[in-house]
Amino acid sequence: MKKYPMLKNILFAFILITSIMLIINCSGEESVEKNNIQDEKQNNSNQGVNMSNESSNLPFEMVDQNKSFTAVLNTNKGSMTFELFASESPVTVSNFVALSNAGFYDNVIFHRIIQGFMIQSGDPTGTGRGGPDYRFGDELTNTQPPLNRKYVRGTLAMANAGPNTNGSQFFIVHADAPLPPNYTIFGILSDGSDTLDAIASTPVTTGESGETSSPTEEIIIQSINVIED
């Protein structure tokens, strides 16, 4: 049998180049792992300014932690109501309330949907790489004792691109998920479970990242109304 060392070398080079191109093309895209929720700003040229969680450094007004806040998220599939954890995650809730009241989330799509896992939104570009021009730190104390909050169905939490890179993207857990405590939990679904199911059951296709999570129809946040008690 003849051997073709040159052919083998060409084949090896082709495989190597293809692998490198795949890595390059996947940078900045959403994670393909179901155990990761990413706000893909880390490879975006407009990364935003990292802010500490000191109130004097934040570009939004802090809410009163002693008050109760409810958010009604209206979509073209129905509405969902969330109890916000202002006392547990005051910076995150303040950010969400400020963006909601400013209309930041109006007409923003759910760009990532994985039935049985979660639905993700909050990026005005719809790509998974957008957000405001700032970032703020994590608030993860409620995932520790004594509260020990888990990522159960209906949990409202921040997507991120690593530690302390929160912006505007968030996700809603569709079914209890064994996620690590890396994502700030700032609310829980109190009404609209049927809407959550309707959005999660939207047909999806494979996106640029190779993950089958891109909805085939637009699921739109029409508005978010925040109620303060």
C-alpha cells in the first residue's frame, strides 16, 4: 500500500486551520453549555465602564431597600409578574428598576431560549453582546446561608460575562437548574407561569454559536412596569 506523507501533512494543516478559525469565530458568542449564562460583552469593543457597587459611583439611583417592588413584564406572549428582592440585591434591583422606568427594555427580544432551562433577554441589540455603557458588581449573598437561594423555576437573575460584569441582560429560569452561584438573583416569578411556559416552548434554531437556542419568531418585551409599595 502506498503512503502519502504530503497528503497527510496537507490534511493535518487543514484541520488545524479549521480549528483555529472556529475558535476565532466563536469568540464573543454565547456559551454552548447549558450550565452557563453569559452576557457576551467581554469580547465586544464597547465593553462599558466597570463600576464599584458604592452608591456614589453608580449611574442610577438606589431604591429604598425597606420598600417592596414588583415588576410586571409585558410581552407579546402575555405578562409575568416578579417580586424583586430589594433588600437582598439592592444594586441589581436599582439598576433593573432604573432601566425599566427609562424604557430601556421596551421592544427588546428574548434572544436566547432553552426549554427546560431558561429564557434570556435584556440586550437591545438582540445579539447577546449588548447592554448599557457600564457594568456593576455581583450581589451573591442571598445564595449563601441563611437564605441559600437556588436557581429554581421562575428565578430572575443577571446574565454576565464573568465576575462583576453585570449590565442589563437577565434570565428567567424555566425549570430548576443546578447552576453555580455565579449569577445575582434579584427576583422570583409570582404570577404568569403560563407565559413563561409559552415563551420557553417557542421553536428555536441553531445560532451563530452552534447552540440551538435562537427563537424562530420574535418574542418581545413590550414594557416593564415597576410597582413600588
